[in-house]
Amino acid sequence: MPAPIPSSQQLELLIKGCAQVTTREELAAKLALGRPLRVKMGVDPTAPDIHFGHTVGLAKLRQFQDLGHQAVLIIGDFTAMIGDPSGRSVTRPQLTRDEVLANAATYQEQAFKVLDREKTEVVFNGEWFRKMNYEEVIRLNSRVTLQQMLQREDFRERMENSQPVRAHELQYPIMQGWDSVVVRADIELGGTDQLFNVMVGRDLQAEEGQSRQVAMLLPILEGTCGTNKMSKSLGNAIGVTESPSSMFGKIMSIPDEVMTKYYELLLNRIPEEGAHPMDQKKRLACALVERFHGGQEAKVALEDFTQRFSNRDLGAVDLPILKLEAAFPRDLLSVVANAYAQCFGITRSRSEIRRLIEQGSVQWNGEKNSDPKWQIPENLSGILKLDKTRAVRI
């Protein structure tokens, strides 16, 4: 059995990749206790699948596990019915309990693609919130002021824009904070948009006589669009259960500008210096497909991609499907814009797409078409190549 890693070395390993640690000194003191720390990460099963953005926190949680600490994965079966308002400009749609529980089942299985199942404590926060009576809810609410809630930038912006902030949304940070009290968290992991919620947990723990948890906040991973946070609702997510070919293709479609961030957050390394961006991206895609599907599948996905784009044999491989409704404009410019948005979660201006078409980047069934006004004939299927790494089947 290998000797335990000294707390000073653990500290440097664990803070690597974090955007913010509150505070480094507190984390060092907790590591110096010489006992397994309870490291909390909460996930709300608001959709049936997890994506690469979720795995950033899960990978850090696995790092704690590998160092001998206790991972506490909180499945927010109760909080998911509210929906975390962090970073949201509108109220989330509320889910039913049946929808949440169905999502939770797949969430757990997919989380264990990253975490060590045997070393993970899984709890559902409905276990304590459903037992609370109304008096207990009121007492919990009395711990936090309305002024504190309205310090949240997302709430403040919505009010300034005359957009509603629902009363139930104010409960979310309190509930997330109370989770930390219940599981006696030493550390909480989350994205940078979780700072307010995690700090509420620190305050509630102090009121309960517990040691304040350390907030370890990780950068937000952009989706395939390269600008917005990865989100299934925005259509820019890469799911951990997607087919190897689909996963490989979506990774290849990310803008070069965010590729280094993908390397750092998902692989904990940087791209090979001096290599061509296309080769760097292929290595990234191979490594991630291998992580979730195995080495052989990664090799096949690479060959599939090479056939698809290098050999231009797009008809022989799986591609995202774009269905053109009868009423939708069929001019090439509009179809290309729609394909980027629906199939890749990318919003491009019409002037930018016009330049792509006129420069000969767009192909219809293998032939370049430089006329933005050209109409795709009705009832005609085909392959529309948008650029060097993206194509769809019409």
C-alpha cells in the first residue's frame, strides 16, 4: 500500500485547476487534520443525462477520492423540483417528482463513469427536506435576509430588466446551504456560478457550530458554441453517453479558442506545443472518447472522422440530422444558420455565414455552392457540409 501523500503536496494538487478557493489557508488546515475530509458535490437531475460540463466537478471529486478522502454526492431530488436559479435570466420550468427520480437513476450511473462507486456516499436531499414541517421551513428561512438574497447578480439583473423572481427561487441557496449542514461537509465543489450558494452553506454551518466548509470553485466549461456555458437546453452539450462517433465529431467542432480549456479542465493537461490545431483537437477527442468508451472505440471514431472529412465520404457515416419543415426558408444561407444552431448550438451572424458560403466553405452533396440565395429543392435529401469539421444530413 503506497504511503499517504503529505498534506502540503495534496494542497497543491487539489487547488490546481480551481478558479477560486475560499480559503487556501482553511483548506491547508483541514488537510493537516490527517483524517479523510468529507467533500460534497451536489447535482440536480433536471435532465436524464450528464455532459462534459458536469464532469469537471466530478473529476475534482475523484481526485479527492484517490487521495483518500470521502466523496459525498448529493442527488438533489428535492432541489431539482425548484431548479437552481444561478446564472439564469428566467425562472426554470418546474419538474414533477417522477421526472426527477427518472433522471436521478441515469445521473448516478453516469456519474460513476468518473467516480469510484465503492468510495462514494450517495444521498438524496429529499431525505431531510420532505421531513420538514412548515414551522421548520420558516425557522430555516429566518437565517437569511432578503437583502442577502438580492445581492445575487442574477436576481438583481432580472429585477432591473422587469423580469420576475419567483419566491420559491429564493429558497434554493438556503436549501443548498442546509445540505452542507446535514452532511457535515468539509469542502464543497461547484462552478464559479455557485459562489453565493456555497457561501450560504458556510454561514449556516457556523450558526450550527460546525467548521465552515471550504468553497472550491471550478471554471465553467463552454459548450460546442465556444461562448455559452455547456447546457443541454442550449443545444451545445456533449453527453457522456453519446455514441463514440457523435462525441468525437462534437469535440472536433469546438472552436480552437476553447480547446486549451477543454484540455485543462477535462484532461488536466495542456495541448502539445507546436502541433497543428487539427491534430491537437484529434488527440483531445481520442482521449475523451477513450475515457468514456474505450481505446478501440476511440480508434474507430478517429477513422470515422477521417473518412468523413479527410476523404470527403460523408454519405457513409453518421451525421446530425436537420429536418427542414415545409414552412422554413430553404435558401442556403438560412439553412446553414439553422444547421449551426440546431445541430451544434452555435449562433452565427448572417453576414458571417454569407462569407463562408461565398468563400466556398459550404458544400451540398460534395459540390461547393457559393450562392447564399440558392434554394435547396423540396423533398430532396442530401449532405450539407458547413465547414472543415461540421456537416449535417438534410
